[in-house]
Amino acid sequence: MSLFLLTFNRASRQATVEQIDSADVIDRLFEAESRLRDHPQLEIVLLTAADEDDLRRTHSRYFESIDELLEIA
């Protein structure tokens, strides 16, 4: 399994994904949360998945538009 640090902009529905090393996970997560603390529209999420394709499939709300999500429902 791989670790991914995801930053999601709730306003624009844009996500950035960065695969991170498990040795750096706590430092990277705290650094991102500290840096983005004053941006309430940004969501910081730490996720695990086999690969980025699996991540995009299992956490589609971060990667699909509202219209795409409504089609699934």
C-alpha cells in the first residue's frame, strides 16, 4: 500500500495528490496542515491505496465534478 497526501479545494473542486514515504508521513502532514491552516476551503487528507488509480476510484468525490457524482447517485 502507498500513502497519498491529498489537498482538496472545496470551492474549485480541484485536488492535488502527492505520494509520500511512510518515514515522512507525520512531518509532511503536519507541515501541510500548518501551511494551509488559514485556508478553510482546503481539505488535507492522508489516504492509503494500492496506487493512484485505486485512490481515484475509491475516493471519487475528490476527483469528479458535482455532475459526475450526481450521475452515480
